[in-house]
Amino acid sequence: MTAYRTASNPVLKLQMWRAWLVLAGLLALYMVLVGRATYLMTYKEEFLREQGEARYFRKLKLEANRGMITDRNGEPLAISTPVQSIWASPSEMPPMSHQHLQTLAKELNMSPEDIKARLANKKRDFVFLKRQMSPEAAARVIGLGIPGISKQAEYRRYYPAGEVMAHIIGYTDIDNKGQEGFELTRESMLAGKAGSRHVIRDRRGYIVEDVTSIEKPRDGQTLTLSIDRKIQYLAFRELKNAVETHQAKGGGIVVLDARTGEVLAMANYPSFNPNNRGKYDPAARRNRAITDLYEPGSTMKPLSISAALESGKFKPETVMSTNNGTLTIGPATVRDVHAYGPLSLANIIKKSSNVGTAKVALELPREYLWNFYDSVGVGEAPRSGFPGEASGRLRPWKTWRPIEQATMSYGYGLSVSLLQMAKAYQAFATDGEIRPVTFQKQVAPLPGKRVMSAQTAEEVRNMLETVTQPGGTALRAQVVGYRVGGKTGTSKKLVGGSYTNVKSYVGSFVGIAPISNPRLVVAVMIDEPSGAFYGGVVAAPTFSSVVAGSLRMLGVPPDAPMNNILLPDPSEPEVKEET
């Protein structure tokens, strides 16, 4: 007993040593935990808070209502309709029963395998199951009460005019982002700014409460275009009819307000329906009137004759010999369909003489002619604000050979878009000025640029009227009750670097109406028509129909008798423009 109480007992010493060792270990562990906690609270607070919030806290996006696009009269061309999208959080979802999976698949019109594939990655916090459903269909899905399944309010773009306006308006993708047309170029204006809503979710994925005030979305602004919906419908209908009647590859039409430069209509065919997202033919999406280039053919002649009149060397009555209908320049020969003999400048336009136009152009300095073409916009993008504008091709004057100077005067060896030609013909309608072409409605006309004198513009305007009268190439362009004028064009398409034995043509017509006080400039182009291919046959009738309807819609009073249509002289063969 005495031995047990002694301080030197080895058994007691061993027990005390173990106790102190355990105590020291616990203290060390405690200090490590305190140190770790201090470290995390000091240096990892933000990370830990984010991780904690990620398990119950959600920031839901509140979509902004995309701005409306309207025509000049306020008629809607693009609107947004409310829809619902169904989404899930795989990381928070408990295993789904077979019955729930089958029911959900049926309501979403999806296969069960597709749903399982989307929910397979349990690390994902967000995945869409179905986009842009009707609110009624989405409500049925949420009504199933499946944990982790939620809905989100979105908007889907709807285009009331469908294919009629497709190339102007463009379209948006599934995320409501503009892809083409003005949906793309005015994206920042139309899109607005999305809002947000912060919520707490329980472990089953249900929203418990809002934890902060809702940040309201800022809706997009309304874009008012210069387009007149009624004129656009008319232009599209007539263009479609022309392309289908002549079994053409395609076509385009542009209608300008001659006084302001506003585009009242622009249509292409084939077209596409922007409401059928994901089913667009790439060829049908092409905006031919702006992006496609072609050699303008005889529609270039009034510009060449204008340059001659502006030079002071020529007058409308100046007579040029067209010889026997041929003009040899080096190894090349310029030809007319008929041997017209001597022709005044006015009759060169009326008869559409290649030889006469070429001889006039060859008497002008190359640099002077280039400067004139450049001033009316040949070789320069129209700058209308539309995406993908083509600038065309006008080679430097120093590289011109005589034959090239001659052929360019009647529309070969250079290229333009249909919008460029419509813009250039503005000069004849506005007494020598060209105003900027625009797709946005204007309160007042934008300042124009003078490219020729008022006298020259009037003289050429009178020449253009004779083209639509007996002896001219565009009798089919006449309009009941209105004096009209314009120029036909028929150009061979360059195939394999050669025009020889080519059977592909572009038929076109560019004109103004009414002649007494021009209000419209209309340009029509038919690409590769089958059978008849002359511009006076395939394009001029479309001009006539569109002008007749448009002038009446605009309330423009007639400037000619109602019996003003002149028929060709049956004793004379029909005049066709040169190719």
C-alpha cells in the first residue's frame, strides 16, 4: 500500500503521461481547427458565402421585352409574344421516378432518353429542357409537381408579314438575339436590358421566397422604318408573280420616295418565313437587292448621256451616226440589233443604241467619265445602314482601254446592286440631286448632293418618258393616268470569263413616276428568266403594276388622261433593247 502511493511508482507515471499526451493532442487538434476556421473566415469568406448561397440562392433572369419594329404608319412588322421555357437543376434534383419521367416527356413532347441525357450531368445547376412553350403548356408541366423543374418567362419574336418583309426585318435566334436585317443592325436599340430576381430555393428545388427587391427589365425601344407595309405587299406580290411567270432564278425590287430618299419597299424572291426558325434555305435568305451585283446593261445609258450633256459638248438634239449598227474598236465590235442610222442623243436612249452610246462616251475624257459615274454612286456602297451592302465595281480610269470605256457606257465591265441603280436614278427625279438612301422614317428630307444641273436632269427625264412610248423599248411600263419614264436593261451574264454563247440574262427596268412631278423611283431586276429575257418584257410590267398601285395609295393625283396608254404601231417591229 505504501508502494502504491509513492510518487516514483512507474505505473502511475505511465498513466499520467498518457493523459497528458491525449490532452496535448486534443489541444493541438483544437488549435488546428481554430486556425483553419480563422483562415477560412479571413481569407475564404467570399468563397464560402458563394458556395453556401449556391445551394439555396438563385438569381433568375427577367427577360426584357424586345422593342417593336413598325412601318412608317405604325403597323407592326416585328413583335414579341410572351412564352415560357422549362428548365431544371440536375445538381439539386432527386432521382426521378419512371412515372414522372414518362409524364414529363409527354408534356414536353420529348423522348424520355433525351430528358435523361440532359439531366445526366449532376454538376450542372441549370439546363433548359424545352424553350419557348406556350404559357398554358408550361403551366401543365409545372403542375406535375416534379422537384427541380422550373419555368422561366421569355419572349418569342413574331413577324406578322412573314416572307414579305423577311429580307428587311431579318430574324432573331432562340435567345432573341438579332441575326440578320434590322434585327441585327439595331440589336442594342431593340434588345433593351434584362432584369433579375433573387430567390431562395429549398432542397426540393421549390422557390421559398424573394430575398431582394426585383430589378425590373428595361424594354427595348420601338424602331420605325420608312417602309410602307401596303406598298411592300404590292411590290412583293408583283415581283413573285414575275419570277414565277418567267421561271426565273430570282428577282428583286426597290421602291424609293424620290423626294426624301426613303425606301418605301424592298423585296426579293425567293424569300423565307422568319417565323419558321431553323428551316431557312441559305439561298432564299440572300438579300438580292442589296448584296447581289450584276452588270446593269442599258439602264446605264441615261447616266452616260447625262455625263455627256453635263460636259457641254452635247445637247439632246445632237446627232450621232450609228453607221450600219456596228462600231469596231480594235479587235472588238460593238453592235446594235438594228441599223438605226443617225440618232439624236434623245433617240439613242429611246432606241437603246449601244453604238450611239459608245460613240458619245468615247468623246469624253476617261477621268471625267469616271468622276461622273463615281458621283452618282457607282462603285460605292449606298450607305443605307443595312448590313451587307455591296459596293459594286468601277475600275480606276487609268486602266481603261477604249473598248472598256465604250462598253461601260452601256453597262458592261462594271457592276452594281439594284439599290445603287435606284439611288442613281434619283438624280433624274429631283432635278439633279441625290439624297442619302435610308430605311428609317424621316421627319424632313436629308441634305442631298448635286450631281448634275437641273436642266440636264429634266432633259434626261424627258428622254426616259419616250422609252415608254411607241418606238421605245418599254411600252409595258406605261401606267393608266400617269406619265412615267425609265430605262430597260438586258445584260448577258459572264460565264467562265466569256459572254460568248451565253443564254443566261438579267432583265431589268429602272424608272420614275409621275414624270411631271416625280414621287417614286422604282427599280426591278429579274435574274435568269426562261424564254423571254428582255427587260422591257420581264421587268417593265412589274414596274407598271407597282407604280399604279403605289401612286394611288400615296394619293398622288394623275398627271395624264385615263386613256393615255399608247399602243405600238403594228406596221413596225417591236423595239428591243440591245444586249
